[in-house]
Amino acid sequence: MYTSFIRPLLFKMDAEKAHHFTFSMVRNLSKIGFSSIFKSLYNFQDPRLEKEVFGLKFKNPVGLAAGFDKDAKLFKELSNFGFGFIEIGTLTPKGQPGNSKKRLFRLKEDRAIINRMGFNNSGVEDAVERLKKNRNILIGGNIGKNKVTPNDEAVNDYLICFNTLFDHVDYFVVNVSSPNTPGLRELQDKEPLTALLNRLKEENSSKAKKLSIKEKPILLKIAPDLTDDQLLDIIQIIKDTHIDGVIATNTTISRENLKSDKSLVKETGGLSGKPLTSRSTEVIRFLAEKSNKAFPIIGVGGIHSAQDALEKLEAGADLVQLYTGFIYEGPGLIKSINKAILARN
């Protein structure tokens, strides 16, 4: 039903307008009793799917990637589609509009999306007000810096987000890999990244001791465009800073082998979807093999089928996340992945 009826209707709209329309429809339908229908159609629960990663218990290994529910407005409703966890954000200390529109483009022939949203969000404190209402949904908090914050002051922005979200998310993701905030990817360089992660680890330890609780897991989200040498640096940085894991990967700036109209392909921004499938899996495999599986990996990028997800898990991912595949294939993809994982075991 989704690919034959709902998706064609949504794809007649501007991509960003369709996103907001979908949010409104899911929210409104959930209010009038459709939550139980969504659960019956898409939820697939089995204790064999449960997995403990970086000290957290996931009811299944399929999550929603950051960027879909930036402001934590729909995490409760989205969980009814069967996700094992929801990652909100990227959040910044102050709300910001992001880049000017039009900034979201579908490449239908490639089953891909280009976005240059630019960390549009209503600010971390606004999101926290909604997260206070969370009941037992495992939430990741993806954090970044405001566009106007210079890189030499970026640590302060990440600390503000970290401290504000600390009581309301289960794990953190440090986003220094989006291509849509000028200069952000420079923070992936070894020296600034090590300094940033060390400072967040110090804050994590301090807060945990004060509250007599465990530290919150901190993950790093990396770009698929890193070279092998840069990936080796990432492995060393994780070892040196003792953070808890990696999300591989963010969107790519590459435009290789695309079939869509050239006017779309030339749009600036991060490319996600099927063209990223192989590269993100390569990065996962490289990190897992070169580190001797020293840390957990969440695999994301181009998962449009159960087989795509299985390949990432076999390459070394512990969990997977969907975004563009969720838009193109619909919520049934979550259930099919979980069923395939059980069938493989």
C-alpha cells in the first residue's frame, strides 16, 4: 500500500512540504486511535531481537536515524512503526532556521535524497520540553553547533547541548560530519576532534559522579568521504578518548554514478539513499576489521531492503538505522529487516 499508493501521492509534493504533511498525518491519525493499527501492522517483537550495546538494551536493532525527527516532535508516534530506538536532532544550543529553501531534493531514479537543511531546529531546550513526556522509548540525542559559532568555540555549543539533554536521552551522538554547516567537517580532523571528545568525556564523568549514575554512551557520527588514513585516525581517536562507538555513516558529497537529472545531481548538500549503500558498508567493514571490533558500530546509509541491513550487520555493525530507505520503502521495511535478522540466526 505504501509504495503503490501513499508514496506516489507524497512524491507529488515538494519534498520538505511532504515531510511536514506526513508528520501532521501521523500525529493526527495517532490521536484518533490509529496507534494500535500502526502497531498491529508494523510492530514485530521477539525477545531474540533484543540486543545490549554500550550498556543499553535495545528491543530490536533497527532504529530511526537523526534528521527525521529533529525536534523530538514525533518520537512517540514513530515508535509505533516498530523502531527499536529513535535518534532525535541534530540539535543546537539556539534554534536556527537552517539554510534557505529549496533545500531538499528527491533523486527518484537513484532512490536517493540530497539535503542541505543546515541543522534547522528549534533549539535544544525546546526539544527537552517534549522529551520530558517520554515513556520507555530509547532515545539518542544527536548534537551539533550553531552555524554562527566559530569552530574554535564549538566545544561550548556541544557542551550546552550535552548538559541540557543529559537527563532526557539514553545516548549521545556527536555530529561533526554534516556537509551542510560551513566548516563543520573540519572538526573531524584529529586534533580538534580529540579535544572535543575528551571534553565531552570529562563532562560525562563529572555529571555521572554527581548523580551517582552510569555515564551516558557517547558516539561519533562520521562521513563516508573519509580516506582510509582518516578512518585509521578515527580508530585511534576512539581508543585515546574512550568514547563508546561510531555511527557510520552520514551523507556524502560524492555524486558518482548517479542516473537522475543533471539539474538535481548538481544541487549542493549531502546525498543519502541507495547510492550510499556500498560505501557505508565498506566503512563499517574497515572500522570493524582494522580495530578488531574494539567498539560498537551503528550502520546507516542506503538501507532499502532487509538484505542491505543484513550486509551491514555482517560487515560489523551492531545496530542499523534508517532514513531515506524509510521514506522510499515505507514502514514495512522495519518489520522485514527484523524478520530477516531472526531468519538468519
